[in-house]
Amino acid sequence: MTTAEKPSPIPASAFQTGAPQGTLGAEEELWLADPGTLKLAGGAQKILAAEPEDHFSGELIDCEIEANTGVHPQPGGVARDLLDRRRTLLGHADELDRLLGASGTHPVGDWREQEIIEKPHYQRLKAKLGWLIRRNNTFSLHVHYAVNGREKAVYLFDRLREYVPHLLAVSVNSPFWQGESTDMHSSRTLIFARSIHRAGLPEPLGTWENYARYVDFAHRSGAIDSLSEIWWDVRPHPGLGTIEVRAFDVQTDPRRNEALTTLAAALCDRLCREYEAGNLREIRPSREIEENKWSAQRYGMNGSMTDHGTHETVETRRAVHDLLETLHEGSERDLAPLALLLDEPTESERQLEVWRETNSVAEVARDVAERTRETAG
């Protein structure tokens, strides 16, 4: 088959199935480690062989496993699924003599000791990206929001880009990489989103036609084999009819999963209302958003952001507070879980506190594993 004959990876029914808008799902990436050395260790493929395919999936390396939820109308259902999956994984981890952990990077894990799994998709990426994909030992939380209408989906995509810094700031959970402090609150962002093309903050699309044209360009040329090889911080998922928010570091405390899913849902609800009311807002250029994203990556909630309207500096905590206040206006969801994002430290701050107390990155890894177990109940 010539490249010109390749069928489009975008299904004909994309964003036009009539499925209930605003329904939610999520994927959570977790790591396995050796309880003696605390280093990353395999076992995911054995777990996958024993569990339903719709509950878990394999990721790049055998020390990583992804938990998948069902579809739910509210964030609470998504959070309960993730908690149930985590409890199941803890049972398997015990049987395999492994620790289960949830952090954006493994504090002491060495990517050079990991093997790419034999799944054809990941072997293709290994051949294409080489060293870059092999060092991508990162873990994140992805939230899906169902959308009806292609142009509406593109509007949500374009607008959500502006809030990637806010989404990252409240979810930072990866201050360590390869056993050392990176001076950043999200080294996952550096390792993954800033080193691999087709990842990170995307340009605005403007129209569905522009998205379809880009996919055609990338697919027919052989640059991508599937839409899953577009790894933007926010991306359309035509197969599911969702907008996928991918800016979050994975969270150690599962309570934060409900808070972050609520945040994504309420923000998407608000942008849908904008679109449906014809109250379309300005789409911000990537070069401006990147400034705020850098601050979130570097400082988490303790930095500052630039207001796009006034160009004045605002403390990140204030910017997040103002966003959450705005989301309460007109929302029909229970937004009580959002309070946690302002009332409690970020997960990266917790890791750094353990590091300062123990002067040991290995103890940070141990603490992440212990809290992953303890908070699962």
C-alpha cells in the first residue's frame, strides 16, 4: 500500500456519535520497584496476563503499568475506579515481591536498566526515537472529557492550552530524576514533554480541517503510525470522542485524582458553555503560554504567572485561586474536591520535605511507595 492509499486514522464518526457530552474517564500510570534496592523492576506483563484488558494496559517498559477507568458522568466515579484498580495492583505487587508507586518520575530509577516491552507499537517507537524514548521513564494522569461536535472539540483544544500551566502547577510530583534533585517540581515535563517532538504544548488548530490536514500529513508521510503517537499536553482523541488532558503528573494520594478530574471536567464544562453561547474568547499564542508553563514546571505552586490580558505578574497560587473561583460560576458539578488543590501542599513539595529530612532520595522513593499503599486504604 502506498502512503497515498493509507486510510485516515481519524474515524468517520469522530466527535459525531451523539454520546453524552461531559462524561469522563482517566488513565493512571504507576511504577513497580524492588523492595530491597527501591529501583524500578519489572512485572507489569505478568499482571496484565491475569487481569481484564479494559482495566489495565502495558506501557513503554515492564516496570510501568497503566490503570484505565470506565466511563462516568462525574469525577467521583472516575476516582473510585482508579482507587479500585490501585488496590488490585497492590495485591499483584505483593505477590510479585514488588513495591507499587505513583509519582511523575521514579526518584532513583535508572532508565538505562529498563527494557522496552515487546509490544510492536513500542518497538517501532524505539526504532524511531532511540535514546529519547528509552529514557522516557515518566508517569502521568490523563483525563478524558467527551465532546459532541468537531469544531467544538477544536475550540476546547485551543482554549485548554492556556490553562496547561495551571493544570501542571497543581499536579507537580517529580522533583527528582536519576537519583538527584533537578531544581524543578516537574522533571517529568522536562524528560517527556520538552524532549520529544509531538509532545508538550501544541499550537492552536483553529478549525477541524487544520487538525485533519495535520494528521494526514503526519500519517501519510509515515511520521506516525497511529494517533497515539501525538503526545500533546492536550489532544483530541477522535477514537473515543474526547478531549484528553495530559498535563498532570501522576498523584501519590488518590484523593488528588478526584480533585484533578474535577478540575479538568469543570474547566471543559466552562469552555463548552462559551462555545455554545457564541461567547468565543481569544486564543493565546504558545509563546506566551510557554512562559507560564515553565514557571509551573520549575516552581509548581510557588512561582508566578503572567496575566495574558494585563501582562502583569501574578503569583501562581493566586492565578489558580482565581481560576477555581471562576469555575464555580454556573457549574452544576460538585466542586468541593477542588479545595484540596489550594489547602494542601503539592505532591512535589511532599517529596522535597522527605528529602530535606532524610538527605536521601532513596527514602523519598520509599515514602512514595508507602504513601501509595497507605492512601489506598
